[in-house]
Amino acid sequence: MAEKKKKSRRAYLDSFKKKSDGTYVYEGIYYVFAGVNLRRDVILLCILGAAMLAAVIAAGCVSAPGTGTSFYVLLPYAANLVAVISVCWGIGRLAAGGDSLREYVYHATVRQIPGRAVFAAL
């Protein structure tokens, strides 16, 4: 019975092969957008992500009495800000990926954005 290899943190590096001239080329799986207009959808996603980030930053600029010194107000806000930045990071990485995404980029963006967005909404 063959043993299964544990998937390490940098397992995606196995998809890169060294050519004879010393450069590396990606030989892994690519994912391609199956929709009608990729550019329009990515632009819409970037606009919505920027609006979400702007709303969270604007909420932090409101100075209501007691919010600046209360840890029970600042900690949830800080967690929400980190979650929104995480969503925006994933959107940016998805937008930078182009028409075809490498497998490790797909797993780090498309598969994780919904979970990150739910965490930001909570």
C-alpha cells in the first residue's frame, strides 16, 4: 500500500520545473474563467471590494463618545478591518492573475474569498 504524502505548505513549488537554461517554468494545472466577460466581472469585484474597504475605514473615522478608549469597541473593529483587508488582498491577487489562474493562486483566492467575506460580514 502506497503512503500518501502530506501536503506541505509549499507543495505548489513541485509544479515548477527547471529548464536546461536554468529558468523555471510552471507545469501545473491552470483554471480558466468560464463566464462571458472576465474583465467586467473583475472590475466590478474590485469596485465592490474598494467600497467595502472605504466603508470600514469611514466607520473607524467616526468619533462617538467612548469609542476611542473602549477595548470592547476597538477590538471588533480591528478584527473587521483585518478581515476586510484580507478580502481585498484576495480580490487583488485574483485580478492580477489574468485570464488563466495557476492552481495555487486559485486555491488561495477563489476558494477562500467566500469564507473571508463571511468573516468580514460577521
